[in-house]
Amino acid sequence: MVVPSPAPLRTKKTRALGIPVIDLSLERSKLCELIIKACKEFGFFQVENHGISREIISRVENEGQDFFSKPACEKQRAGPPTPFGYGCKNIGFNGDKGELEYILLEANSRSISERSNLISADPAKFSGAVNDYIQAVRNLACDILDMVAEGLWVPNKSIFSNFIRDQESDSCFRINHYPSINSDNSFFDNHTKTRIGFGEHSDPQILTILWSNNVDGLQILSRDGSWFPIPPDSGKLCVFVGDVFQALTNGKFVSVRHRVLANSIKPRMSMMYFAAPPLNACISHVPQMVSNENLCLYRPFTWEEYKATTYSLRLADHRLDLFKNK
Ligand code: GA4
């Protein structure tokens, strides 16, 4: 009789690139190891068994669907996104465009409640759904950040998560809606022969957690310069390393460049929680990340300074390079 050998304890990989899919129900020490490996190799991973209930996710998905199905003039009442509110096609302040519409919100309950009057006919229902989701996803982000600190042997296990647990954390929340390809107006990139939903960029914050419906479009840029599609799966969440995490880890983690194509015959909806420090927080590498072999790569900066630089540049710019030590 052939006795099957026990399955090796390793991450399942998404086909092709080998992007890690980390099962969060695994034992903690293993999780720390897998998360660190993924952050170093890809600056990106997906998680399953993440503990955020389908109900919490569906409530926000439904709110998003209700909002985006309204006539354009009604949606415009919740805009323009300067920087928060409803936006359509315009991204940021410097001429970037994409084939999408979105709602961008500060991730704090007071500000969400205020905004929700312009977004929904039932503002309490909208803000309740969004606040519950943000609370759940923030806890998940904190858990992941604590496991990173543990895996990197940093003595203060909350060193990263404290930034986003802080009442003054400048985190934000976004719901993106990419219309289906059948819709009339296309934003077609003649060079790449693709319709760009959201152009290439890295996220400026510490960590991003993304949920999407089962419609494809998300791609990440691999270290060899090719784009890899991430198979959509509404049962999983995607986790992205942001620029600030790259600075905090002295370049041990690299923020992942990604983009979204809008080539699907079905509309894509995604929601992102961008975990950010408070504006006045000083971003400097954690001491354990610097040695004689790994010199200090970036000068210290505040999140306020970094954010101002981010908004003064284009979406695809490599803004962290401006903070490199000479
Ligand atoms: C990318 C990540 C988040 O979506 C975001 C984006 C922001 C915006 O849409 O207003 C930015 C973009 C993002 C980076 C460069 C600047 C700012 C648009 C833009 C051109 C909300 C963020 O924090 O940075």
C-alpha cells in the first residue's frame, strides 16, 4: 500500500508567477515566515481564511453597486474628489486618467458619516456598512503588521501597527468601479492595446488591503519587468506593500507596482483600505533593518511630507526615490 506523504507546509501559489496565497488559519510562526517571504519577494500576496465575513463585505459591495448605478448627475453631487468624494476618470491633481469611477473616503467614522449624506439616500446604512468593513479590515492589517514585526525579530511587536491604530491615522478607503467594455466611452491605450482602468503605480501608504468581485483586471509588475494578472477571487483579499513600508524596512520590502485593466465584459468593483500613519508621524527605518552591509537608504520624513510629494507628482512616478540618502 502506498502511504501518501504529508503535504509540505508551504504556501499555495497562484498559477504562473507563483504569487503566494497565504492561509491565515495556519500556525502563527509559520504565518510570520510566509508573510515576510512574500513581502520580500513580491511586495504582494493574497490571503484566504482571513476571517472577514461575507456579510460584512457584501454590505459594502451592495452600497457601492447602488451608488454607481445612479445617474451621473446624482453621483457628481458627491464629488469632486479633492481629495475625498466621488471621482470619474480623473485621478489625483496632475492629469492622470483612468477608465473608472470611484468614491474616496477618509477611513474615520466621523468623516464617513458626514460624507454619506451625499452618497446614499440611507446615510446611516451606508456609513454603518463602510465603518464595519473598515474596522474589520483595519484589525486584519494590524494582525499582519504584528506578524511582520515578529518575523523580522523587531522587539516592539506593535511598531508598525501602532501607526494605524492611532486615532490620528490618515488611512483612507476607496471603492472603485470599472465599467464593462460594452460601455460607450473607452480609454484605450494604443501602445499597449489595453484599456487602462487604473494606471501603473505603487501605493504610498504602509499596507493596502484590497477586495474585488470575481472580475479580472488587477496586474502586478514582477521584478523582471513583466505584468502578471492576479486571478480575481472574492473569497480572498490582496495585500500590497506600500512605499512607507519600504522605507520602514530600509528597502527589505519593496512596494509593489500594480495597475488595473478594464477589458472585461463584466463591471469590476474593488474596495481598498490604505493603512497610513498619522500626518505628523516620523517615518524612519526600524533600527534592526540597518547594518554595516545594509546602510540606511532613506532619510527620515513625516507622512505629511511624503503625502504632499505624492500629490505633487504623477501616478506612475517613483516618489520614494526622492527620499534616498545621497
Ligand atoms: C494611489 C493609492 C490610493 O488610491 C490613493 C491615490 C491618490 C488618488 O487617487 O487621489 C493618488 C495615487 C494614490 C498616488 C499618486 C497621486 C495620489 C493619485 C495621484 C496621482 C488615494 C493614494 O493615496 O495615492
